[in-house]
Amino acid sequence: MTERRPTESGTKTGTHGNPSPVDAEIRAVTGSLGREIRKDLPFFGTCGLLVGWLMVAQARLKEGGIGPKDSWADALFSDFVSFNAFGLVFLGLLALGALATCLAALDIRWPRLEQMVEHLEGRLTQLASSIIAFTLGLSGIAFLHSGLTLSSGGALLTAMILLFNCLLVVGFGSATLVARRKPPFDRWWIGLAFLTLAIGAVLVFIFRGIK
């Protein structure tokens, strides 16, 4: 009998089919966000449903000439779905986490910085979770309204919200992976690259603004 050679299918998953460290860390990061979303969904999801209904109702009132020019629903939507606030915390976590990686490569330990990074990770988790839960509720109303009125506006809004949420998840995941400094994100050159990216983005926003 010929001896069977081991296949290379387990090179990425490790022995006995175990996930690689990177895959395990990604699952841990997305799992922490998922748990937070499940806790936020009852309240913030309901708020999204109510705001979506109020947006439809106030749009009808405006068409009838009795609605306000600047509706409360639009103001609530702008306040809840704040990409600027998320972006600020995202860049802060990315920059400080990358800075901690660079300092660790130089054998410099700064406990205060590491505590700040851990705190910002929790804040970014809460911020992303509340926004995602709110927009899920809002997209539910938008999709229902699109089906009842046979229009494409609600479906288009739902697609835009899902895309926006995907960007939030990707941004949250990338910043958190850098901040946790697990392999391969514990290497100094990766930390330096993300630190440069964060500083460059801040400079662009300062001198070019956000449109």
C-alpha cells in the first residue's frame, strides 16, 4: 500500500481543523459587536422604527402644507446616524492602538495609553452597535413602506443602510484588530502604517473638509 501524504488543506486552519489565530480574532471581534447589537436592538431598533414612521408621517404633512420645514424626524436621523462621530472615535482608536504597537516594538510600555485604547474600543463598540441597531429598525420601515406603496425609494434606502452598516462593521473590525495587537497586527511596521494612515486621514479632513 502506498503511504497517503497529508493534504495542505489544513495549513490555514491549523491542526485538527482549528481556525487560524487571525480567523479566531476576527470571530472574537465580530462576536463582541454582535452581542452588543443584540442588547441594543430592542431600544434603538424600536427608535429606528418610530423615527422611520415619523419621517413618512411628516413627509405627508409637509405635502399637505401643514408640516414643518425642518422635521423632528430628520433631525433625529441626523443625530443618530453620525458618521462623523463614529469616524472620530475610529481614527482615535486606530491611531492610539497603532502607537501602542510601535512603542511596544521599542520595549516601551505606557499603561495609561493601553488603558485608553481599551476604553476607546468599548466606546467604539457601543457607538457602532447603537447606530447599526437604529438603522436596522429604520430600514425595516423603509422596506415595508416601499412594498406598500410599490415604490423603489424605500428599497433603495434599505440598500444604502445595509451598505453603510457594512462599512461600520469593517471600520470597527479593522480598528479593533489593530488596537488588540494580536498577530500579525503586533508588528511594528503594520502599526506604523496604520498610524500614518490615521494621521493622514485627519490632515485631509482638516485641510479639505468633508462634503
